[in-house]
Amino acid sequence: MSTQPSTPSPRPASEGHRKPRVAVVFGGRSSEHGVSVVTAGSVLRALDRNAYEVLPIGITPDGRFALTTDEPERMAITDGKLPDVDQLAESADGQVNLPASPLAREVLYTEPGAVPKALGEVDVVLPLLHGPWGEDGTLQGLLELSGVPYVGSGVLSSAVGMDKEYTKRVLQAFGLPVGPYTVIRPREWESEAGREAAIARINEMRYPVFVKPTRAGSSIGITKVDDPADLVRAVEFARQHDPKVIVEEGVRGRELECGVLEFEDGPRASLPAEVIVGEGFDFYDFDAKYIDSSDVKIPAELTADETARLRRLAVEVFEALSCEGLARVDVFLKEDGEFVVNEVNTMPGFTPISAFPKMWEATGLDYPQLVDHLLQAALRRSTGLR
């Protein structure tokens, strides 16, 4: 696998040809709303306006598609507080309507009592949503119905990558390594007998265990449980974000990440990163990841053999889940030298401190080139079944 990817720099539009129009969609209804806004701010800052026209569309926490200002400086974490689409929307009740069929790519803007306004056609969508109602195949399904090209994985792989249970089930079916886990479904937890059975299954695991919302990311809603007495509280906390909960046995080992990017000749893996959790944090939770002093070491200090095996595994995971465009594969390197896949992000964070763009920068593709690469790949890709 080549370390240095060859990708052309962003190209200005030729004279007489319209620049590709990019709808950057961000925010959303999930608990990762603010992280998505930060990601979008970073991408908007990097997009070459000589090569692309940009239409920023934010989805508010209540699900309204809003026309937003193109002001990346307002989309950063400030004094530990995450930004919000409602603060960026140009109107409190205006609604953006994405194309409804493959026959037209025109985006409309409506306000109560006003004539709909045409915002022009969109050539490609860059969906920067994290979590349910965006990263999980729902928005991808809407775009497939519209026939509009978009960056990232399709409906199935987005849905499977979002649901940690089915990620693990698919990887197991392909013979790829995952750690011990169990799933608590809503109906089971809500009955006394089911709750007792779930707790009994968990207590057969080796503590500590990690209790997580099954369909969430950005380390939101996760609890490390060392004492079985704290288990019920941890499950209830995770259920605030997702009624389905996954409980994973803690893995003793190093936490590593590897980026995968699709090229015309197939997917390639970046140099890997190692998560270094800041002092005062028990694991890589939300505050450690976005607010405080945790970091990622790039490239991770691995042997040449370990690096090669990890990069091969990351590509195998990408292929097993039928991912497209990009993904970040998170793994553990156990004390016995074997790798275990933790989870997959089909739309990894793109904030200034996010591992995915930093790994590709270390591999030879800087942030603007990375964004351009993703857009150009999406523009080349056919819509519909593929």
C-alpha cells in the first residue's frame, strides 16, 4: 500500500463552465448536533471558493432544514460551548427543500406567506452529520431518491456502521476480530425478567465494561463501569441517547485509529494514530475528545509489521461494510499483539483536532486536498444501485 496518495490540487472552474455547487449539510437532530456544526465550520473554512460554489444548509435540533450564514468563524467551540444551527440560521422559520426527484436538482427556500425562492441546482451534497438522522443512512436515502451525488457511504453501510451491534455482526461474519459484547433491547430492559437476564449476561463478562448507546458517536452517553453496582445507572444514562444499549467487555491494550479513503483504484489506509487520553480522564470520553487535553499521536509508535497489519485490517473492515468515500476504523492492539476492531465511523469528525484529517495529512494529503478529493470522488460516482 502506497503511503503517499496522489491527488490533484483543487481546480478552478474552466472559463465558460460553472463551478460545481456543493450543499454542505450539518447539524441535525442527534445529540452530536454541536460536533457536526464544528465539523462543518472546519470544512467550510477549507473549501476552495475558486473551485466550488457553496450552499450551507443547517438542520436544527428539531429537524428544520435552515439556510445558514457562511461564517465558519461562528461555528467553533467557544468557552467550552458547542455551536448550534439555530444561532446560524438566516431566518427563524425559513425552510430549505432539497430536490425531491432525479428530474431536478434545484433547491427551494420557503418562508410562511412568501413565494418559494429558487436557490439553484446542487451538483453534490457533503453530509457532515454525526449520529442518527443523518449519519445512519436516513439522509443518504433521501439523496438516493433525489438522484443527487453525495460524499460518503450509501444507505446500507451508513446504517450498519452507525449501529454498533450490526457492525460487529457483519465483521464477525467476515471473520474479522471483535471483542465480547452483549446488546440490551428496549423491550428486554423494560421488563423485570428481561432486565435481570441482561444484567446476568453482563456479569458473565470481565469488568470493567463499557456501556454505550448502540447508535451514537463522539463518545456521547458512554460509561466505564468497574463495579456491577453501577451498571443500572450506566444503562439508564446510555438510554437517554438510544433505547438500544450495547455493553462491551473492556479490552486491555492500546487504542488506535486508522483512516480509510477511496481512490479510483480502491480504498487505501492512512498512517495510524494512537489515542493519548489526557490526565484526569479514565477513558476517551466526550470532554477528553473535544474539550480538554487528550490528543492523538500520529503516526502511532508501532512496528512496521503492526502498522502494515493495521492498515490491511482497516481496508478489510471498509470493504466488509461496503463503505464508500471515507471511514475511520477504531481498533485496540491487545497485549498479545492481536488487533480487535472497536467501531467504524462512516462520517468521522473533521474538526481541527479530529484524527481523520490529521492522519491523512501525515500520510501526504492536507486538509483542503482531502476535502477536494472527497468531493471529486462523489462527483465521479454514479447514483442509484452500484
